[in-house]
Amino acid sequence: MGQPESREAEQPPLPPGQRLQRGWPVTHYGPVPKFRPERWEFRAFGATADGDKHCWTHEEFAALPYTTVVADMHCVTKFSMLGAEWGGVRTATILELAPPAPEATHVMVWAEYGFSSNLRLEDFAAENCLFATHRSGELLTAEHGFPVRLIVPHLYAWKGPKWVRGIEYMTADRRGFWEERGYHNLGDPWREQRYSYQEEPGDGPEL
């Protein structure tokens, strides 16, 4: 009779340098912002296809098509959460409602306090990338990004900011908050792209 497989054998592989996290730690820079629904809006601006800025109130954003994805989260601080269920609005929905101009190549995601994170357009448009409002069927807590945080499962979690307020389409790349402070411009956990000194030619904006 064969031996039963170990739990380690059943566990999905982790990116290099990561450890499995059972809970969900709270990690962020700065204070938790106060949510004021009457003042909140989500904006898509910059290099849009029609040249206009597109805005949604909190009520309008909450009424957009809701979907769920099961996806991992890999934090650059070396913890990984596997198989979390996220609910919210797909980035593809925003791309459809407020499409970028043909020359757009990147997206800057803007959050409270002027926090920002840059993404290649193809990363932002990935199938399982979404603006999360829920986890495991429950609204996000303020500490975890309520009312909206971006989930980009195939990149390190700093690429998905908490407390998102909008996106800017860009025709050239530029670094976001953590990228300006020494983090890798791309942030692929499977290639362990943690810090800017690891960047290769073409990974970052041209100087």
C-alpha cells in the first residue's frame, strides 16, 4: 500500500523566498484614511481613448458588475496567502467603460494621500486582476483597503494599492511611490524582482 502524500507535497509552490501565511497581516505606509462616501469618486483619466476624464461616485462604482476570483497574494515582506477569494470589479470592466488611447502603454494607480503604483497595461489588464471590495464574501475592513484595493495576483502586493481612487493611463512609464524608493519597477515574485538594483535594461523607465 502506498504512503499518503505529505502536506508539503499537496501545497502549491511558492515564489522564491516566500513563506506560507495562514492569516492576513495588516501592512501599509501611513495612517488609515477616513472614508467619506459623499466625497469619494473613482477616476480614469490621462491618455483615454476619448480624451475625457471618467468618474464614478461610490454608489455608481458599487453598482458596476461584480465578480469573484480566487487568487494568491505575495507580499514583498516575504509572506504569501494562497487561494483567497476576492470580490469586486474587474480591471477589464474599467478598461471597457473608459478605454485607453491606442498609444497608452502603462497605468498609474492612484490611492489616498497621493500614493501611486505603476503597472504595464498588460499587467493591469490581466484576467484575474480586479478592484477588490470584498474578501471571502465580506466587505474589506478599512485596514485592508476599504472601500477599494487593487489585486494583481501575479505581482508583488505593493503593486496593488489599498484605498484606490483612480487610474491614469500613460504613454510612457514612470515610477510610483515605492518604485521611487528602491523597489523593483516590475515586481514579479516568481523572478524575485524585489529591488531596483536587480533591474535589467528595459525593466524601468528610460532616464
